[in-house]
Amino acid sequence: MIDIEQQLREAALDLPTDAPPLAERADEEGLLDVAYTSVDSPLGPLVVAATPKGLVRVSYTEFRGEDEVLEDLARRVSPRVLEAPARLDPVRRELDEYFEGRRQDFDTPIDWSYLAGFTREVLRATAQIGFGEVSTYAGVAEAAGSPRAVRAAGNALGANPMPVIVPCHRVLRTGGSLGGYTGGVERKEFLLRLEGTLL
Amino acid sequence: MNLPPFQALLQEHRADVYRFLVATAGPSEADDAFQETWIAALRAYPRLRRADNLRAWLFRIAQNKSIDAHRARGRRAVPVATVPESASAPPEPDDPSVWGPLRELPTKQRTAVFCRTVLGMPYDELATLLESSEEAARRNVHEGLKRLREELEHD
């Protein structure tokens, strides 16, 4: 009697595993709620994610693991999270140009809908600070409409889900010291040097 | 309800789902059936109420797409000059020996044999996949293997 189970298992080893890609079709069907990819940068790899409306996430992979970022997106935005580098090509290009010193402003649209309240106001105000300029926690709090909420502004900046593109690195402590940075203060220094703010 | 990011599901199961579809639907149908499976899963995913048994859920979808592929192949394969020996769809060209006969099994036996033998799926999970009792899942594996053995020893 032949060992049919053994025969099946051996035959299965020869089955192809080069399945066709999925992201493009998912996008065509309107099912790609969150597209993400990894982008190399002088600050280490970044996870970049976008909804059909715009960017929702930039994260330093060395600071916070990709799995954690994707789980957070699945929970807060949609569980339909797929790796889809093509949809992030424009933002990848802009980031490359920025880090090469050939770009000062980002044109990529931002999806603000997953941010709420004061955090959203603070980050929107921060997005207005131009390349080479700086503001302070107090200045950003004021621009967000609550001049006395300096500490809350600091918390909002610390929770910035789109560093580099929403330039929280341009917000310093009153008096000129750097203040903190989610991702490490050495990254803040790097970005300020890149923009000519720090020598 | 916290569902894992869909990409995690895809990474974990894409190769097994593809092998399942090549084995049960055939190499020329597998690519389409694979995309149909994952698109259907992606469409339904946010409405899932439970995150356990995701593999059984996925393979149930894959099984349904495999059935669709069988039907489509049957419809396309209208014989013109030759008389077919059986009423079912003709086997794929260059069939590896075991998969041709596997494809001739009834749907549940086909799924049960592959998932149990190749993937080592536990019977309770297989029962969830087949929407049957564990006893029925065991029977499907047993009957399927028996028929395959007869088929292959016959050759």
C-alpha cells in the first residue's frame, strides 16, 4: 500500500509559492485603506503610511518597530493595512529630495482626519512653520488658539504622527534650547543642521 | 475588536493559500483564484467579529474561489472533436501525479486532505473551515485519502 500522505507532502514541496501581488488590485477595488512602505533616510529607515486622502504616518523604525506602527494604524484608521510602495512613490521622492537638500516644502497631502482637538490644531500650526524657521512651544500654543496651553502643546508635538513632514523639529524651547524629540534629540539636531538653523 | 493589520495575515498565509489553490484549482487558475480570495477577504475583513480562526476563515474563502475556478474551467472546456471520458473538467496539462486525482475529489474532501496532510491543520480548525463537526472533518480526510489511494494504486 502506498503512503499517500507522504506522497502529498513531498509533492507539496514542489508547489510554486510565487503568488501574484495584491496591492494594485486592492487599490483599484477601493480597498486599500492604509498603504505603507519603508523609506530609507539618513536618519535610518522610516515607515510611511497614507490613506487615499493623504499621509497619516511617518515613523522612525529604529525608534518604534514597524509591527507596532502597523498595529496602531490597524486600530486607529482601518485594519485594511497593506504594503503598497507604488502609492507612496510621490512622498518617497519628496523625502529623498528633502534629505538631499533639494526641497524645502512638502507638497504631499496630509490626511488630518485621524487627529482631533488641540493636538490637531497644534500640528496644523506646526505645519505652517517654514524651512529654516523655528518657533517655540509657547508660540505654537498661541498659534493653535490656546496661548497658555504650553505643556499641552508640548505633548501634542511629542505625539506627532508625521515627523519631518509636520516639522515638529522646528519647535524649540523658549530661550533657544532644543527641547525633546520623539525619535531622539540627535535626530532633531540633524534636521535643524540640514535646514541651516543649527551650525 | 482588534484585528491585526491585514498585511500580517497576508505575510503569514499567502504562500500556503497559493499552494492550496495551485493544488486544488490548478496552476492555470491559481493566480486569478488567489487574487479573488484575498480581495474577498480584504473586503470582508473590517466586519469580522472575531480574530481567532483567521486561517480557517481565509481557507474557506479560498475553497469557494477554488470551486468558482473549477466551474469556470468546466464551462470553458467544451469539447469539439473528441469525446471526454468523464463529465468533469479536463485535468490541467502537465499535472503532477497527485494533484490531478486530488482535483477530482468532492470539494470538502479536497480541502480536508490538503489542509490536514500538507498544512497539518488540527481537526477543530478544519471543522471550522468546513463548517462541519470535527467528526465530519475527520471523515472527509479519511474518505479523501482512501479515494486518492485507490486512484493512484489503480494507475
